[in-house]
Amino acid sequence: FLGSSREDGMLQEHPFGKMLTSVKKVGSEQTTVKLVCMDKETMNSMVSDLLCLSPRLTRTLSEILFHRTKGNTLFFSQLMASLQKDGLIRLDLSRRRWEWDEEKIQSRKLPDDVAEFISSNIGRLPKEVQDVLSMLSCLGASTEYDLIKALEIRLDMKVIEPLDVAVKEGILHRIGRDYSFVHDRLQEAAYNLIQPHDQCLRHLKYGLALVPCAIELNDDGMLFCAASQINRGGPAAVTDAKQALLMANLNLSVGQKAMEMSDFISAFTFFDNGISFLRKRHWVEHYDLSLNLFESASKCALVTGELVSFRILSEQVMTHAKSFEAKLNTMYLMVNALASASRVPESVEMSLSVLSELGEPLPESLSETETKQHIEQTKLLLQGYTDDELIRYKRMDNPSRTMALKFLARLETSLQMTNPQMQPIVTLKIVHLSIAYGMSPISPVGFIHFGQILVKLGDTEVGCRYLRTGKKLLDKLGSKEVAGECLATFAQVISFIEPVQSTIDFHDQGHANAIAAGDIHMALYNTGLRCGMLVLAGKELSFVSEQFVHAQRLMEEHNHFTWLAHTTGMERNVKKLMGTLNATDFHNDVIKIENGLKDANPHASMFFYSQMTYISFMFRQYEQTKSYAEKFFEINLQSWAIVYLYTNQVFMGGLASFWIYRQTNDPKWAARGKKAKLTLKKWAESSRHNFLHKMCLLKAEECFCDNDIKAAKLLYEKAISSAREHRFVHDEGLACECAAYFFMRQDNSMGISLGYFLQAHKKYVEWGAIAKANEVFAFVQENMSSNSGVDPSSTHVLPYPQIEQNGGSSSRKRGSNAS
């Protein structure tokens, strides 16, 4: 028998040692071979033999291996196998010899058991080396030279020399001037050299030593490290009340620096630790410090999605703040939290209440005529100023009115969902307050939304003027706090003038600016809008789907249910078009959402029914299209805002209406289709790029209904060519499909119809809508092969086979209503 054991396994009290003793007693002969660690020369000989190279060539490699394993035979064999497996020692066939990467081998992380072996040797090192290693372990796995040097000076002890000893012993790496532990087990072993009851005191000691150096050098990184060390020491390490107060102030200062860097996770940690250093009666004895810590921690908790912490912290402020004004910042955060949690009506109600308290109440309602009068009055007011005068206008210096503007700005998007008729009053209020008392960082919101209203009313030229003025104000005032909302609205409105493919980047900028300002509400708003715009721009659906997944993950992480509900509906349709969504899951999701709409705001219901009208029409499901379109039109939610994302509601509503009219001859559906056509015609006047093909397709469908065959033929082709010219591959496919259904109903035109179907299939595949392409394929094979004399599956235009997928619908379900 051949066996092996660690050294402690040979002891009498060890089970293996007991077994050996028993074997001896029965007279069995044993030979014990003690494997000692290799020296450098032996290891080099072994490496030389293994690699079939001369010892001269392997010496540098063997020295690295010896340094990493201390000559332990087992660890050497494990390390060699690992290096060979990972390609750091490899066979070079061209040179017919082994080669290796010494730099990568030198920096490679040690296996756990090797680290454990080396860590057992730490206790044998000189005490000064052990002390320095224990200090270094408190600072982390890797530490910068400047930090170490600062501690060496402040603590008046040798640090660098002992660290170099540890490097030679293989415990530390030295990369440039910085030091890092070779393995986390080694850091742990060094940390365990400190007695448990002394560990918090050590952290406090090192933190306090670093603070004056960080301040003297103006080194934020060192200051962050100092505060972190103090916080690891914790309140238990601080016995003096004055010192605890200093620690709380330090955390407030460092947390504010972290917020300026948009690192809200770290900032929350600092504020939370700062609160932990506060003593009893802190709200009485240190009111300002307590208010700042709790208020700042509340904001960070909201940004990072820590809603339970936010609720606890904000309640503290609302309970202990001495005045209404002192509660305003926290109340503003609470308004945002309510909106994020899909409690938009409550958010609106709270905002209106605060505005009344601030002396800026809003009327309960205004008629359309009154609203238009106020809009005209505001236009006249602003006509007295040039763009340059507005941008250089005096600055607002009244904190109360600045705060009122913040609540008004947040009402802009919330009222769009709950009471859109009141949104213009909010916009006009922001503009008038800005003119009366000066521009504030919030003022750009009012000017951009005012431009949005004017574009909606058809005054595109003047609307664009104030849209761009608002953006210039945004840049001039450095309005980080509202940049997310401003850029989101700007992108949605400017898309009525400029190519939509070029405006999507504004949502990326809006997201980045909102994140930097800690406005997670508007950051996710931009993210959701961007995903929808990618669909409308005809971007490839697999890419779009990835963007939706990313957006939804962010929304779930931050518990943001308002925008999550919107993006989920759009993403569900994308998956259905692609064929990656199980039909049963789709059906169950729709039922669940529709049941939940009973308690939803009308905006959410309208958006859901528009999405369902769209996907039902795309798969030519007549009964579902008719049902959802009816519910969509019943809501009839009028808005003063114009949003490019919602233009598809008008377009698809028009297409669905003309289709339903052809089946029912009900004039209300023809009227709805014509209204959509006129709306698209107005939009096409300002952007032929984005809307001409849609307008032509609606006009073609109207001619189809009126049996104006000649005009319909021309308009279908114009819609197709315009969509192709402006790179809307999805709408090109849709226009081809609609043309195909039109020609199916004409005499002697089945061959033409087939050609359009094949072109539609090609474009849907190009778009990534595989389920939709398969549906067209199946319809053509079932309904046209025998009539046209052409086998569609054999033509070069249809090179894509049907793929197995669970979404979509079959041509049998569409029946004769498909056209």
C-alpha cells in the first residue's frame, strides 16, 4: 500500500496516526518518507526535466515558481498543471519548445491551499513585518503607495521596508509602487493577527491618521478611505461625544462629495454611518447636522431603490423638522417616490397641497377656451424678449419660489397621466414665475414644455423656438437637476421636425444627466422612451429586445413600477413579433394586465389598449383588433402634450379603423380613419422623413375603402418607397403587406399581391420579426399557391424557412377578414 498524509496526520491523536500505530502492532513493516520542500536548484532541475529545456533557460521561470510555492512539491505540481491548462505555459509548435509568460505568471492569483500554506508562515516573520501586514490588511486587498506613505509619516513607524520583506516572502505583490495581497486568505491571516477587541480601534486609529493628510493634500480618495476606516471602527470605538460629532460631520462632508460624483451608493453608506455616530437628543442639540444627514440619506436611499430605508429616514425628517420650509426637500423626494411606485394621483395631490402652502395654488380646472387664452397671453408676453435676452435674463433669488418651481416641474409628467387638461397651466405657471422673479435652474422645463404645447397646436415654428430656447437655458444655467426631464421632452418633440433616427441620442443624454443628478425617476423615463423610439425607428428587434431587458432590469432594481408597466407592454409586443414569447404566457399576461386596469389611471389604460390594437393588427386578428380599438377610442384622453412615442397610436388606430370599416361599413370607423389621416398629414408637413410614408399608407387604405383603385395603387407604392428611402424597414414591410391585401381583392392581380407579400416577408425578416414573417409565409402558402400559379416556397425572394416558435397566429384564424 502507498499512502500520503499531511504532517499533522502522523500525530498519535490523529485518526490516520492511530491507524499506523495499530498496523505497527500487528508486525507490519512500514517505511516513512518525509517530503520536504525543494530548494531553488532542485525546483529548477524539475522544471528543466518537465519542459525538456536546459536549466539555464528555465531558471527565471523556476525562480518565480519557487517564490510562489516556497518549494512545496504538491503546490508546485498543482501550479504547473494550472498554468498549462490556462495557456500561461504552452507548446510553441513553430519553435518546437515550451514557452511561457513570466509577467502573467508572476501576477497570477494563488490557489486557496497554496495561500493557506503561505499564510501559516506569516507568524514566523519578524514582528515589525507582522505589524505592517496587519495594518495593510485593514486598508483592503490592495493599497496605493501614497496612502501607505501617509500612514508611515503620521504614525511615525517604518512601513515600506517591512512591506518589501513581505514581497520577498511571497505574501504581497508590488505592482509599480502599490502593494496588494497575493490572495485574500493572506489578507485574512494578516488581519487575524489583530486581537478581535482591538480591530475597531485599529481602524479608527488609521482613519484619524489619514484625515489631516487627505485635507492637506486635497485628496478625495484618501479622505474617502479615512472615512471608511473610521466607519469600520464604528461608534463603539469612539468614547468622546465631541469626537463622535466630528465623525458625523466628516461622513456628511464625504457623503456630499460622493453625491457630487454621482456615487449614490457610497454616499448613502457615508450618510448612514454619519447618523450612527449621532448621540441621543441629536435633533435638539445638533439640529442642522441631523437634518442634513437624514435629508441627504433619504435622497440616496430613493435613488438606489432602498425604499424601506427611504420611508424610515423621511419620516424622521417630517417628524423633527422645525418648519414647513425645512420639510420641503424631503416632501419633494416623497412626491418622486409616490410617482415611481405608480401612485401618481397621490403624488399629484401632495404636490398641489405643497404649492398651495407656498402661495402658488393652481386652479382646479380650466376650459379649453380659457387655456388657449392663457397660452396666447404667454406668447404675447414672451414676444417682448429675444432669445438672447431670455438666456441672459436675471436669476431667481427666492428659495421659496425656486422650490415651488421644482414641484411644478414634477407635475408636468404626472399630470399627463392623470389630468392632461391641467398640464398647460403648470407649464404657463413656470414660465410666468420665471419672467416675474428671474430664471432658476428649473425654468428650462417650462420653456421646453411651452414649445411642446405650441407644436401640438400647430404653431411649429414658434414652438421650436421656445423648445430650443429652453435647451439653451438648460446649458447656460447648468440645470443638472432637470436635465433628464428637459432632454426627454426635447427629444419627443424635436422628432416631429428632425429624423427620429437622429433624436434617440437625446434620451441617452437625458438618462446620463438624470443619473448624475440622482433623478432616478427621469433617468428611467428616458430609458423607457428610448426603447419605444428604437421600435418606431425600425431598429433590428433582437437589439431592441436586449435594450428592453436592460431597461426593465434597471426599473425592477429601483422598484420603479410606473415606467416598468409601460415598457413591459412594448417589450411583450417585440417578443411576440420575434416569436420568442410563449403564446400562453402572452395570453395570461394580457388578462392579468387588463384586470388590473380597473384601478389604473386612464393614461395607462389607453396605452395598454393602443399596444394591444397594434399587435392584434400586425397579426391580422380582426376580432381582437376591433375589440381593443373600440376600448382605445372610448377612453378618448385628450392631451396638450405632443409625444412622438404616441404617434403610433394615431397611425395604427387609423389603419385598424379603415380595416374594421371595410368589414362593418360602420361610418364611425371611417371617420376615425380619416381623422388619423389628417393628423398624419399635418405632421408630415413638418417632417416628411418621419411621417410621409405613414400618411400615404393611411390615404391608400382610405382609397381602398372608397374603391378608388387607381389612387390606392399609387399611394401604396408611394408609402413603400418613402419608408424605404427613410430607412423604416418595419413600415416598409407593413406597407407591402397592406398593398398585398389590397391587390388580393382586385381582379387578375394575385401575382402582384404575391409579390408584395414576398417583399413584406423579406422586410419583416430583415427587421427581426420572425414570427410575423412566418405568419405571412403561412398565409401565402395556404391562400395563394393554388391561385397564383407560383410556388412561394421556391422563389428566391423567400429564402427564409419557417422557424418553430410559439408566438403569432395562423392564417386560419385570420380567415376572409385578413384584407
